[in-house]
Amino acid sequence: MEHNPTSDIQKRKAIYGVGGYNAAMKKALEHMTTVGDAIHHGAELFEAAGLYFGHGTDNAWDESLSLVLYALSLPWNVEASVQSRQLTEAEQSVIAALFERRIDERVPAAYLTGEAWFAGVPFYVDQRVLVPRSPIAELVESEFTPWLPDAPQTILDLCTGSGCIGIACALYLPEAHVTLSDISTDALAVASQNIARYELEERVETLESDLFSSLQQQRFDLIVSNPPYVDAEDLADMPAEYHHEPEIGLASGLDGLDFTRRLLSEAPDHLTEQGVLIVEVGNSWVALEEAYPEVPFLWLEFERGGHGVFLLTAQQLRDCRTMFGAV
């Protein structure tokens, strides 16, 4: 089903009544005198507008909180007592402008603030990359225990985007050398900015590559990837917030597996003897199981939610090579 902007307009009219968003914001501004008021009214506006939360937060309150703290240059762990602080008119205007963009343009908050968190670490993001949200963060935080026999010395973050997975790996595994690979030069520019932020230039490098095309004979102890995996139907039905993200990081053919098929076929040549491949395929996990019913995918579970992440060892990939065929 294609996105229907007309239905969005009708929905907003029904929500806000005569005067639409401007009237609702004007009413909110009349009562937005403290930090707490701003957070509260922002959450009310976001709920009323029917925003989608899936880019770092999962509810209207946290979304509003993140924008208010950003507008006031306050850290995320500021004391709760700050909510009683009075706002200046200039601060009210900055907050109102952020709320307006979040509602009218459906821009994810992370793009408005230029920051998203992954594995407990903040990363710079903009619309050249997806907003970090992969459950793989839990694996990084646990240093991939118990899934890897030894701490990996060489790691490839394939389809790196902002670099969040690979850079977090470097931070949690200080002995590892990490390669961040992506076909998008725009994405690699963002990843490079995040490498510099954490002064990891000696252990983390970027590489422009279409899958493994530029990696030659390099082999890695761990290949981890959050590649494009959204199928055509899901892409068309995604909330408006997702359409601010680069489509190259989301779409992967009719069934969402165009990239993953190539990855499975070529990965054995780029893993060490005891290497491990970890890949997120999200909702396309059903199509993947149907495509390769005899492959022993290990589907990992997560305490904080998330699904569709599989693990295969180098040996399993080699054993199944004929099933993947040439792509």
C-alpha cells in the first residue's frame, strides 16, 4: 500500500480542529513556562499528532524530553529538578520550532538533534545515514559472549552507515582492529566523523565497498552487518519518519533478501577458520528461512527487544555453500 499524504492531512484536521497545528501549539506555548511544562506539552502534542516512535525512543514523553534537553543544551542525565526551571521566551521559541518540525515534517528526533545512542554511546547522525536502533547493541555490550570462542581481533562492520556498530565494537573490545565498510561515500563521511570523535583512527578504518568487492582476500574473526533488508511491501507501508532515511540503507528487493543472498554466498571467503557471521534481517527472517530451510540459522534473543538477527559460523557457511549458490 502506498503512503497517502491526503489521509495524513485529514487526520491532522480531525486531531487539531479549526486552526490545526498552529492553534494547538499556541495553546501549548501559553502554558509552556518551565522545562517540565515543555516536556509535558510536547508529549501531548506528539500523541495527538499520531507520530511514530522508532528512532531511538518508543514513546511521546521520551521523544519530547530529548528535544527539550537538546534545545536547552542540557545533558541526558540532568537532574529531575531541572523541570522546575523557568524558560525564557527565546528558549520557548527554539523548543516550539523543534516540535513543529517533528510534527509537520515527521523528521525523526535524532536528525533534529544530530545525535543517537547505540550500546550506551552517543553518535553523530544526519540524513545521510540510518538512525542507529539495532538490537545488535546488546551483543556488543556483552562483547559477543558466549557466541565467540575468543575475543575477535579483526572485525568487519559491513553496511556500517554511521559506524555505530563497528565503533562500539572498538570501544568495548580495545584489542580489536575494525573495518567500517559501506557502498555510500556519504555514510562513510559520517562514520569518519564518529571515528574522530572517539579518537579511534589507529584501530578503525573506513572502506568504500559494494559488499566484499574492495576487501580482496581479507579475512575477519567477526563479520557483523545490519544491511538493507526491508521488502518492497514493508517499505511502501512504513511511517513517514522512515522516508527521511536513505532508501539505500533500507530497501533490498521484493522479499528484502537481495543483499543477504549475496552476503551468505560470499562471506565464507572473508572469515577466519573460527570466524563468525552475525546479520540482522528484521522482518525478512521469515522469507530467509523459507529460502534456505536447511541452513542452521541461530536466531539470537534480546533482553531489550528486537528480532531477526542470525548467527552462522564460518564452518556452517562453508558446509552450506552449495545451497547459497552464485549470486
